[in-house]
Amino acid sequence: MPHESYDPRFATYVMFNAPLKKLASGFDWAEGPVWMGDANCLLFSDIPGNRIMRWSPDLGLSVYRAPSNFSNGHTRDRQGRLVSCEHGGRQVTRTEWDGTISVLAHCYSGKPLNSPNDVVVHSDGSIWFSDPHYGIGTNYEGHKAEQELPCNVYRIDPDGTLEAVLTDFNCPNGLCFSPDESKLYVADTGRMFHKDPTHIRVFDMASGRPKGGAVFHVITPGAADGMRMDSEGNLWSSAGDGVHCIAPDGTLLGKILVPEIVSNICFGGRAKHQLYITATTGLYMIALNRRGVQLP
């Protein structure tokens, strides 16, 4: 079975007869899945391939956008529009309903962003994204370039104002809010070609801005990249051996074992109970006895 249990609670989260399915393969580094409920499809990035892919249970695999400006992470805003992090343009964009693309953020303090990576939207309409240097460190996932800003987490206010809200990371990566938005979780995956500590940190959002930042959990093997929440407040994180499920107190509950290094995940399907997994060259899915926190 594709499961490992470390806590009795995890046995109620998985089903013995639900297989891990490989839906598609042939990618160079699959990333950034987002479920488009109204279109009954999943969008995800093949970053080195410079394309956004679309998978549908009805139509299978197709190309959604190419070139994609080396897009990485995606989410949807409160109006259902696609918000994307682009390594190539070093920017965050939004795809409007008419198909045009608007730039939401591309520089800070007069300097270009590094390579926006992952993105989430708060219920107040603000957009939060991480900006590590992975897309400019080499030519593999973008264009090699000089780093001019620290690797921060930023907030785009609904009026367009850009604010650096977290500035003490080596390389912030995946991020997500708790179901009630009282906490913000951010993965620090470390700088390229360095042996930095890698961990997930948790911040208190009572004031509307992140406070604290204690280490919440350390993923092993590998490191946390993309993360999502289920409706009970459990954190599901990518890892070197699959997907790890972590309780709100930081306890590892169990693992979904995947035969490739996992980059990112999202919940989707008719009841938001299917976990979609981007893992190196492949796209996988497994049905769970849990519902994810996911925009429509």
C-alpha cells in the first residue's frame, strides 16, 4: 500500500483500496498544481519545459499555455482568476477572464524580484508569495541573472501595494494559511548549493501580519516544498519520499509514498478529497478520506 502510518489517526485519513495513480509523465520538473473546479481540470507547471499543462479526468493531458514564462506556482483569487508566479519574467501575474495577463508585481524598492515561486490568496483579497532565487540561479528553470533582493515573502494589497512581510529566510518556498487564517506556514528550502537548515515555520496572523516564526516541523527525507491544508487543520507537505501529513501540533501522522521526489500538491476533485501530486517527471493522484482547503 502507498501509505505509512506513524499515528493511529492517520488510518482514518487513507483508504486501503484507494490506489496511487500516475496520471501523466514525461515532464522535466512538474510543479505548481491548482484545481480549477468550474472547469473540472488541474493546471500545473513543467518549469524547464516552459509550459503550463492541463489534466482533465474527461480529456486527459493537454498544453494550457506555452511558452509560460517559466511559470512555477499557481493559485486562484477570490474571483476565480488564475494567479501565477513566473520565473522568466520575475513577476506575479493574473490571467483575466478575457485571457489577457496582468502583472501584479515585478519589482520592489526599484529592484527586480528574484523568481516568484509559490502564491496564496487571503480572504481579504491580498496575495502572498515567496521569492527565492531558484529561477535565476541557473538557466534550468528560467534565466540566470544577478540576485538584487533578499529572498523574502511579500504581500500584494488589494490596492496593488507591495510589502515585504517576512525577511529572515534563506529561501522561502511553499506557503499556506490555516483554514481559519489564524496561522501562516512557510517552508524554508534553503539556498541553492548551500547546506542551510530546511524546515517549516509557523506564524501567528492575529494582527493581520505574520508574527513569531517558530520551527513547526522538519521534513525528512528531503525538504518541504509545496504544502496544502485539509479542513481539519492538518498540513500536507511535499517530501523526498512522498507526501507527509502533519497534525496542527507538528506531529507526523503518516505518509503517502511516491516513487519520485514530490515538489507540490493540491486538493481537488468533486469533493476536494483527491490529492494531486506533482513529483519530478510525473503527475499523481490519490483519493483520501479528507477534504482539502481549496478555492473553487
